[in-house]
Amino acid sequence: MRIALFTDTFLPDINGVAKTLGRWTRFLESKGVECQVFAPTSLTAGDNDVFRVERFYSIPFLLYPECRLAIPNPVQLRKSLHAFQPTLIHCATPFNLGLFGLYYARKHRTPLVASYHTHFDQYLSHYKIPWVEPTLWKYMQWFHQSCQRVYVPSKSTLDHLHAKGLRELEIWSRGVDTERFQPLVDRKSVLEAYGVDPVKFVMLYVGRLAPEKSVDVALDSYAALPAEVKENCHLIIAGDGPSASHLRECYEGDPGITFTGFVQGARLAELYAAADVFLFPSATETFGNVVLEAMASGTTVIGPSAGGVMDIIEHEVTGLLCPPGDVAAFTQALLRLYDSKETCSKLALAGREYALRQSWDEIFNKLLASYEEVVYGTSGNPRHSQEARMVR
């Protein structure tokens, strides 16, 4: 197989989609499958020479400025695709580059799949443009109707898209590196590096600081703790984004809150493991990679009973779930874990055991088998996209 992957984010960008696609590309190369990536120019410093990536001029995306929209050069794209001769087109974006992938697949009768990574419809109300949603879903239905598979990261995302009229949906889950994210850490030195007393009960949020992530719920839940409890607690907010300046201004006078800015790599893994509780209130996730990373790190998790997070956390077994946006419920969950080390440890252990079963290799082998079914069917011979659609 020769895979042409069209995406609006790729390594060295630092986000869940870019990391997942980068890991997927490495896996394909390890299996001897050629992969050509078409992506926007990246503003992130880094080296990805190990990948075959063609870059295009890009502009910031309105709802997610860290994500870039490519302005494709049709002549350059056609020339590259003609030379590469893909046997499968994978569109990881429905926007500019994805549109070119769609048109190429239709014109050349090349099998086409897509993957859905972001609930942009759920971002709209946070950015005061909810009236765009009906038009967005009409476009999404039109874009995905030609796809033999639409890969989604979780059961809740599958149900959401099915209700919106999308078909040929298949779950492509996410794994976690349990050697990088693990419980063993020098808690004292990690926390002291951020000015946090290791004796405190430490709560951690990791992620983008933006309206759709509901970081304010985490902050308000901490603020609502009884004074005698709060004085023994500390909340660490790790991340950056459009809301960072505003949140810092609102809470700069609270000695129990630390904003670390963006953290990655070994420092992030250590921070997960050093915390007592991972507090993640975002209800707009299609999956929730950070939740799985925290669980792998042996940290008890509290999340919303919505979105992809709900598919990772089993309430009262591997963590605690609260109604989305319910500050009182999140505060009570924090109090419960603060009061009961036994409950905290039991949930953390079960979460770690769950994470250990989320193997990237197993997940990627299933996706590769799905690719092969789309391209070859059961006959072992390549088939055109129209024939493939008739099978399902």
C-alpha cells in the first residue's frame, strides 16, 4: 500500500492529533508501508526528517489558532500525487488539504478514508457563533459521504456523528506509552521545582487554556473547597492558550494556584506522577489523551461524564465522573479523594491497570487491517472506491 495522508496538523506540532498521526506514520514505516504526508507549514521548532512530509503555506484557524489551515498549491499537489501514485487516501481534516484529497480520490477512483479528531461543533458556542452549526453539519455530511471508513477515537464520538447523519463509522482508539508515563517519581523534587509544597494535596490540570476546555471549572472547584481543606491543597495548571493571560490575572493572588505554562516530555510525565489527583473538566474531547496519560502515571482522575473522557473513565472503578460544568459535583469529588486516601489509591491502581492494556501496537494493527480491507477487500486485489462502498 501507498498512503497519502492529508492533515492540518503534524509533527513537530504539539497536540494530540499531531502526535497520534506521527506515531501512526512511524508504525506504517515499520511495516514497510509507504506514506506521504501533506500538511501545513508548522510554526513549532523541531525536526521531522524521518517523515516524508510536503508542507504548504498556512494561516491560523479561527477556532484554534495553534492549528493551521493550509493554502494548497494544486499544481504542486497534483505533481506529487502523480509521482507517488497512492493506493489509499486518508483525510485527517475536512478542510482545505482534506478537500484536495477528496477530489483526487474521486477523480482517480482511489479508496478514501477519513478520521475525525475534533468536535468543532461544540466549540462554536464557546466562541459565540452557534448559528454556524447547521451549515457545518451539512458540510460534514457532504464531505464524508464518499468515505469507505470514517475513523473516530471513541464510542461517544461514534454515537455523536451517527446521530448527525455520518455513516461508515469505525473506532480507532488511542493508546499510551506506559514506560514514559508511569508512577515512579521523586515527588519532592518535582513539586519543589514549581514552588509547590510536597506535603500538600496536589491537583493537576494539563491541557490547552481555552474556553472550550472549561479550565474555569477546575479553578472554581478548587476555590469552592472549605478553607480548612484548601489551605492543605495546591492546584497546578499546566498548559498555554488564548485564555492563559486572563486566567493568570484572575488568580494571580492565590498562593495555592500555580500556572506552569506549557510543559512536555519527561517534565510532563513527572508532573503527572507527582500529583495526587488529575482534574480535567473538558466535555468537548473526542478522546482525552491526557486522561489516559494521567491514569498510566498512577494518578487518580476526575473528569466529566461527557465526550471521549466518559469512554476512558469507568465511574467508581478507574476514576470519578461528574456532570459537565457542575462545580459543586467536582468540588465534592475532590473532597472525597482528599478525605479518603484508600479510595484515591484504589482508583489510581485500577486506572493504571486499565492504561497498561491500551497498547498502541494492538490499536495500530487493527487500523492497518482496516486499511487493507478498504484497499483490497477480501480478494487481495486493489479495488476502486465505488466498489468498496458497495460492500458496507
